[in-house]
Amino acid sequence: MKKRGFWSRHRDMLMLSGLLIVFVGGIFGIGSLFSIGHAKPRTVILPDKQFNSRLTPPPSSTIQIESATKLPNDFAIYDFEVADPNTVILNRPDRSYTGIKLSLLHMDDNRLKDIATNTEYGITLSPDQNKLIYSQYRSTQAQKTTYKYDLKTGEHHKLKNDNSYSRVFVGDESYIGYDDLVFNMVDLNTGKKRELYSYDELVAMVAQKSNISSQDDTLIMLDSYEISRDLTKVYVLVKLKENYAVYSFSLNDKNDITAYPPAQDIQQFKVLKNGDMLIQGMMNNEQGLYRYRADTKKFELLVKGPIWSFDLDEEESRIAYFLTLEGQKNEVHIAYLNDRKLGSDTIIYRNIDYFIKLKWNDSNLFVVGSSMENSELYRFSFRAW
């Protein structure tokens, strides 16, 4: 418990320090620093017939891009979520790089608005994309206050007795948070808190389910979990000594736990509507994007290679992923997510500097690259397939 207490007290400072180190080194090393630009903020609209040489237009019979917007910024972006096709929520540094701001960026007019300063790292956005949960530190890092922010009205509502982090929404009116001891579910309407599991309970359940002799070999990855679509289960990524695996825990029955097959490494996972699961990681010494088949309980390789990130659209018909290549090169791909393979896999952009993350919103794909001082935000708008 002492180790988790240390992590709770110093979590945001350690994560901020790590982010700064990543930005200094870049994804591909110190040599990439020489390519950092100093462009002033401006919006560049690239019509589908006037892409520059770095943008590869796909065949019109497969994927049609209506427009691509590139927005250079004179600040770093640590993380982001998308509220609507024009509104992006950002984690960005303050001027001294000692704290984090939570901000709104309106892409069409390049308007930036700070929601709060001196906040914790991470963005917790409700599924209806109307509410945020965030914590703001006081003058020192020792104390923080948690708020609900209404994106429509701009109102802040203080949430009492919530010292949690690593939050995820359960529907639009409640969320789960971890307070360094216990996973609690909080009802936003009533403010009531319900204890779900303690950290030690989860570790013991995983150890028993997987026949692990020592609980010290089990580590719950607190920043990697998601909620089932029927709002009855939470899926959690767990490190098991030399492997990783996803487990599901019921939100109503502590005896209901499911273990999924382990992999050498899992960096990201996504549970699909039909019970299948996408895994970004490594199996049998081969990096790639895998699909776990619920019917056969086996993994199938979809894309081979060092993939850094992926995301699905709401209908789970389209997937986007970021693939790194040799020689400091990379590619942004989009494709159909078919039953057995990816269809019409197409490169839409190459060589984004200091890639951070990509995210779908409706028929728009957002991609961010960021150095320590500057960032670039891309929005690719697609026609219906």
C-alpha cells in the first residue's frame, strides 16, 4: 500500500516529468529535435484536390476525403478528447511547464479557452460528450478539488469528497474513480458514492482466477480500463509477471470475473459490440494489431508491425491506426473493420512529427503530434462510405 500511496501523491508530477522527457527525445530520438518548427498558430484547409505531397488521397471508390485541416499551435498538447467536429479538449502545459491546463480549442476559428489551470493529467469525457470530470490542485500539490464541467453551459459544479483519479464514465450520469485504495462509483445526480472493489480485492481475485501463487506478481494498470456497453462490467488491463491480460469484473456481482487469454504485451485494447476484442501489442514475439475472437477464444493477427495507437468509429465499421516505420517515418491508416480482416486499408497521411494520439468523432478523424514547445492538430473529414 505504501507504493500506491507514493504514486497517488506524486502521480501527476511524475507523469508530467515523463511527458517532458518524451517530448525532448521525441518518438524517434534526440535527432528529431532538429526538425522542430516554430510556426505561429494558423489554420490551413487542404481541399481534397489540393493535397500536398505528404497527403495520399485514396481511390475515390474506397475512401473519399472531403477536407483535411492542419492547425499548428505554439504550445504542446499532452492529451486530447473530441467533444464535436469543431471542439477539442486539451491537456496542455502552463507557461512555466510546472502545471497542466484543461482547455477547449475551437478549430474553425482557432479560438482557445481555458477551462481550468493546475489540473491533473487526463481527460474524463462523458459518452454524450457534454460533461467533464476534472480535479484542480490548490496552491500546493497536496490537496485537490474535483469538479463537473458542463460543456454546453460552461458551469462548474464542485463534487464533494472525491479524491479519485483514473476515472471512467459509466453512462452519462455516473463514473468510476480510484482513490488509491478503492474503486468507487459516484452518482453525479445524487453525489452518492458506492464502493465497488478495493485494489487488494481485485489483485486477489485475479491471482485466484489465474492460479498465480504470489499476488506480488499482479499489477492492475490503473489507466487502462473501459466500461461494457450494457454498463454492467468494467474491463481492466492487468500485468501478470511476464505477460499482460484483460479481465472483466461485474459492477453488481463480486463473484463474476472473466479472464481473457494473456499476451506478451498489451498497450491498448478495445472491446467490441459482439464480444470480440482488439489488442495492440505483441504475441509470439510479433508486434501488431490483433483481434480476439469470442467464439474461438483465439487471437488473429490483423496488421503486423509496430503500431502505436488505434481507434474505432462509433459504428465499429472504420478503424484508424498509426504505424511506425524505419528511418523515422510513420503512416496514418484507415480501413474497414471486416469480420476476418481489414478491408481497403489506406494510408491517408505520412510522417507526423512527435505523434501523440488519434481519435474518431462522427466521420472525422483527429490526429495530434506534439513536441515540447509546439503541436499540430489534424482533422480529416470523410464522406459516408
